[in-house]
Amino acid sequence: MRPASVGHQCPECVAEGRRTQRPARTAFGGGAAGRHGYVTKTLIAINVLVALVAAGVGGLGSVAGGGWGGLLGGGTEVHAGGAMLGYGVFVEGGPVHGVVAGEYYRLLTAMFLHYGLLHLLMNMWALWVLGRVLEAVLGPARFLALYLLSGLGGSVAVYYTAPDALTAGASGAIFGLFAALFVILRRLGRDTSSVIPVLVINLVFTFTVPGISIAGHLGGLFTGAVAAIVLAYAPRRSRSLIQGAGAAFIGAALIGLAVLQTVLLLS
């Protein structure tokens, strides 16, 4: 027997009650498991693991290398193989690499690579702060979709504006989280005054610090805002269906834009 608020219950009764009880949901229909931040922690772990792999391949010096305070550190073979690249030749006379060569995976893998230890730490700190808040209010699945779509939006923007440059970093996804936090707070009727100054500071850095991908940041910011609007303002009656269809549409639109750019570059 299991102790209850009044008397005791048999284990079968407890199990049946759990099966019929509706699981707790967030204000936007997500699972309550988001309070634990499992997705945020997993994303951080993946980014750190990739950095360690890059360090092992190219040496620690190349990962925490030069540039502006170490932010724009040197790359390794891992970066060459996974960073965002529209088209490029690594060896004179060698084969063409990049998305135009069919390496569409770069659109996603680029958001898990970083140029420099400081670059990694800054993005992971932002992910830790923003991710736990958004994952708790959106739920794990919706938060993961928001993150990946924002990062993908940043990669597609880079594909259009700087297709011949190697770019990497989670910054596009992070800017998407900033935009999403603003949208979510507005939807909940909360104060957004603490978000705007931080976002403005980051935008100032984006436009003033050399070597930072402006398109990647703005692409992630715009995509994150659109995705957050879909997640936050979907009608309650058919919320999950609209949220899922909206996220799928955004993803399909971004992939379609990438395919279109490939066709234009090859024509």
C-alpha cells in the first residue's frame, strides 16, 4: 500500500491515477520537464565536446588562438569540414567544397563550432542564461526547435551574403533566443526593459567588432523572432498543431532559400 493524503492506496490505483492524470504543461503548451534545462545543458555539452575535438585535431593553440582577445581564434580541420561555407577551394586546383558541393550539413554543424575559446565561452554563457528561461517556459521540444531554426536562419543569411567565407558559432542561435525572450515576455505581459539594453549592446558589438558575421547574427535574430511569434501566439484550441506546422514551414522556407541560392550560384 502507498501512503496518501487520506489513508492508503494500492499500487494499482496509484498507477491508474497517473495514467489518467493530464501531464503538466507550460503557458505555451510545452512539457514541464523544461524546468530542468536538459536541452540547454545538452547543447552546451555538445558545443564543448566539439571544441575539445577541434583542440585534439589542431592543437589547443589553434582553438584558443589569436584575433581580438582570442574571440576570433584560428581554425582547424574540424572547422574546415563543418563551418558554414557556400563555396571554396582549400587547396589550389583541388575540389570545390561547401553547400554548392552538396555539403548542406554545414548549415547546421556551423552552429556547434567556435573560433576561439573566448568565442565559445561567451556564447555558452549566453545559452546558459537564456536557454534555461526559455526552455522552462516553452518546454524542451519547442525550445530545441527555436534554437535550431534560429541557427539555421543565421547560416542561410551567411550563405547569401558571404558564401565564400568560413563562418561558425552559435551566435545566430543566441540572437534568436534574445529575440524570442523579448517576444515571450511581451506575450506574457512582462517587463522587457532588461532585455532591450543587452540586445542593443550585442548589436553594437555585431556592427563594430571586425570579423563578426553581421548576417549570421541578424539572420538568427529575425528567424528567432518569427519562430517565437508562432510559438507564443498560436491559438490555444489548436496550439500544438499550429506551432508544429509553423516551425515546419519556417524550416522548409529556410531550406528552400538555401537550395535557391545554390541554384543561383551554380547558374
